[in-house]
Amino acid sequence: MKKILFTAMFLAAALWAGFAAVLLGMYRPSWLPAPFLKLTPPSSAADFGQAFSALEGLTSSFALMIGLIAIVIQARHSTDSNLISALTTRQQFLLADCERLEQSIQDLKSNRRTNEALFDNLVQKKKRQLDEAKLIDDRVRKLLENI
């Protein structure tokens, strides 16, 4: 998106310089229509300023376009930021729950034979949550690399 923005700014500056060169008579491209080639350069500063009013409208249009591009970029970064915030909150919950599960597992270790199903369930749940936390960590890392 930054490349598009810089390209638009470069094109606006090049268009302005080209328009000034044509108005001053320094450049008369053959591809211009015949009526444009017959125009005489401005003879006074007032005529030169009036000739630039058309370019002023074009420049204003480019400025509006660049502003809209900036809004789109900002919205995209805001969305990424919100997603990162949500993912890190989920990851914190998962890691805190894993600590709680580890405590429960340690408490049940002594009575493993009587509560074997519960013990195995807690171990599997902890494993699933740690796997999900790792996936979230990878996803956040990729999002941060894109930003």
C-alpha cells in the first residue's frame, strides 16, 4: 500500500511539472490534440495563475485519493491490532488455565489409580490448551511481521 501511495504522489508531482512545462511552452508533445498545440503560453503572471486552476482541481483530487488510501491503511492496521489484542487475551487465558490444570494434576497424582479418568482428562485438556496457545503465538508472530 505504501508503494501505491508513493507512486500516486510521484505521479501528481510529475503531472504538475509536465503541466507547467506545457504552459510555459518549454515542452510541446506531438501527441497533444491540435487545438492544444495552437495555444499560446501565458503572457502574464495572472494568465499563468489562471491556467494552473485546472491543475489545482486535479491536485485536490489526488489529495483526496491519498487521504482515502490513508484511511484504508489505518483501518487495516486497526483491525490487525484488535485481532492481536484478542489473540493475546485468549493466549493469556489458556496459559493461566494450564497453570490451574497443572496444579489439579499434581493434586491428583497421588490418587491416580482412583481418579485415573479425571487425571487423563486433565492431562489431555492441558495438552490441547498448550497446543492452541502455541498456534496463537505463531499467528500473532505472523501478524506482527506483516505490520
